[in-house]
Amino acid sequence: MPFYRGIDGRTPEGRRTAAGVLGLRETIAEAGVPDRRANGRLLLATWNVREFGKSKYGVRSPEPLYYIAEI
């Protein structure tokens, strides 16, 4: 399980990010996504990383990077 040192729980953004990561972790667990072990299965997931969490001005905040790391 990753440890995210950059999330500051004292700020509103940090609390939102922490809640988002924990929610994502719970959703993945509830969905029954198989563990990442080599057992003959192939897990494939994709999304448009270029646009993930990016504003129209091209700046990406650290928050989406935590979600990418969790997945």
C-alpha cells in the first residue's frame, strides 16, 4: 500500500485528496479487482493520461497523480 507524503491533511485540498484516495481504494476493493500478482491473468486498464486532471490551461495539480498512483 503506497504512503503519500505529499498529502497535507491540514488543508482542505489535502483532506479532499486523502478522502478521494481512500474512496478509490474502497471502490477498487469492493469491485473485486484481482490482486496484482503473477497468476496467469492479464489486468489491463487505460485512460487518457494526457487529459486526466488537467485544466484547460494545461496545468495538472498533484491530486490526479495520487489517483493514478493508487490505481
